[in-house]
Amino acid sequence: MIRGLVACGSGIATSTVAQEAIKKILAQAGIDAVLIKGNLTEIPQKQNGVDIIFVTSNYDQPVKVPVIKVFGLISGINRDKIKDQIIDVCKKIEDKNR
């Protein structure tokens, strides 16, 4: 099971939309995941409890897990490329966790 954090500026609006899109992408790919939401300032504290972080805006601080920028899931720009990246990275995490 993948544990992910979806983070946006406030932890409310865009992270909710992105979280639903990511859930759908992972379900269609057969990847079991639990996603929590938060804001960008919570990433340092929450990164230890997750396998991957999805952000809706730029985040350039050092983290211990992969970070994928997912604003395109909301805007539609590069949506397929982001979808493929999410599936690829999450499958690698699944393989590593087995």
C-alpha cells in the first residue's frame, strides 16, 4: 500500500481536487493507496509518514521521499504525462515495499 501526502498552499482547495484525481488514477492502475491532505508548510513534519508527496505548486525544500507536482491534474496541462509519472513512481514504491 502506498501512503501519500497531497499538499497545496492552504491544505484545503486544490489539494482536495488533486487528491480525488490521484485516487482515481491509482485505482484505475490497480495501486492500493491511502492519501492524506495537508499544506506545504506541513511537508517537513508529515514526510516521515508517507511514501510519496504530491504538490499542487512548487516545493523546493529537501525531502526524503519522491515529490510529484500535480497541478496539471487540475489545469489539464500535461495531464497524461503527470498521470503516467504518478503510476510509474507509485509502482516502483510498491515494488520496493514488497
